[in-house]
Amino acid sequence: MNVALAESRRGRYDQAAAAYDRAIATFTRFDVRDNLAAALLGKVEVQLALLDNAGALASSERAANLAAKLENPLLKRRVAEALAGALIANGELASAAR
């Protein structure tokens, strides 16, 4: 996650996406849900920066499915915001409004 965050801040989005993918795989393997959700949120931001709107939507939907199992209300809200942003980027305004 730290590598992904650093690469993202440097504007090296391809490297950040790869680092997020590694973090997502690790957090999935060990069922670390809060960190998995955070990694997915970071990946959504990177995908939107790369104009990979379809990928951002897929990542945000995965995070939204995970949100039901999270306890942290702030993280749940950030997941909802990321999903809305990805929906808007994909032109799905009615879905984003819900």
C-alpha cells in the first residue's frame, strides 16, 4: 500500500496500479477486509486518473460488495463516494444519484 500511495503521489499511475494489485491480492488472500477496501479505493483513484473508467467501476463495485462486511462507517462512506464517482465517470448518472 505504501508503495502504491507513493507512486500515485508522484503521478506514476501505472506503477501505482501494479502496487495496488499486489496489495489487493495479499489482502484478499488473508481476508483483511478494511485494508482490502482501502486498496480498492486507491486503485479506483488511479484508474480514474488513467481514464480507465470501466476498470474504476469494476474496482468500486468490488469495494461496494465488500462494504457490507465492514464496520468502519467512514470507510463505508468513502466506498459509496468512490462508487458514485466511477458511475459518473461512466455516464451512469441515474445510478450515481441513488
